[in-house]
Amino acid sequence: QMKWREELERVAGISTEEAKRSLLESIKKEARNEAAQIIQQVEKEARETANKKARKILAIAIQRCAVDEATDTVISTLTLPNDEMKGRVIGREGRNIRTFEALTGVDLIVDDTPETVVISCFDPIRRKIAQVSLERLIADSRIHPARIEEEEGDLPGISNDANTGCRGKYSSSSQ
């Protein structure tokens, strides 16, 4: 066996120790390359997972905030002096509320909330005009279709360019 090793060393031109060192270096280098590839793959997967989770968290946060923000920008709340006033705002067979909504182009929401009426409209100008008009009607205590029309006539008109999604005579759907 010794001869065989000597013959191999002579043909190869390197000693057994040099061959071992060379082989170990080669194996170490190959192992490092494989380890680097594995590390890169793991890092890539971690980044992808982190990005997916971040997008999901952002989407949830945006949805939660958007609901609050959208609600704040499309409604106004009006406090009534008493709950009896809700009946007057609605009127017999809903005449007053229908007239008011048709003239102002807003939606009035009269629900179980005590002494409160909600004015809903995407157009802030219409919403404010409706709020001022309703406040005047409530202060006067005379709420009927003719008085509502009279009150609406006293307020500045709404530009037809401002028809942003409210119903009524000023909205684009009825023009």
C-alpha cells in the first residue's frame, strides 16, 4: 500500500498531505457557497413574509381609519331641544322630512338616538346649508312643508356643479 501511495504522489506531483489539504479546502469552499445560498434563500423568504404581513397590517389599519374618517366627512349631527321635535321634523306621514330632503338634497336620519337628528350628504356645502335651515326651523317651531320651502328660499342656492352624490332636486341623477 505504501508503494501505491508513493506511485500516486509521483504521478500526481503532490504529496498525500497536500492532496488532503486541497481536498479539505475544496470541500470547505463548496460548503460555504451552499451555506451562503441557503442563507440568501432564507432571507428572501423572510422578506417576502414580512412584506405580506406588513401589507395586511396596513390594509387593516387603513380600513379602520377610513371608516371613521369617511363617517366624519359625510354626516353632521344636530341636537334637538326635546324628543317631541323629532315627530315635528318627520311630520304627518313623513311629509316634512320628505320635503326637506327633496329641497336640500341631503338625507335626514332620525333614529333612536335621544334628541338627535343626523344630516348625511357627501357635499359639505349642502350639508351645512341643510343644518342651518333645520336649526332655523327648529328655533321657529313651525315645521311644515310650506315653511320648509320658505326657509329654503331664504338660504343661498347651491351650485349645480356641486352635485356630489346627494339626492334631491340638486343632484345629477334628477337633472
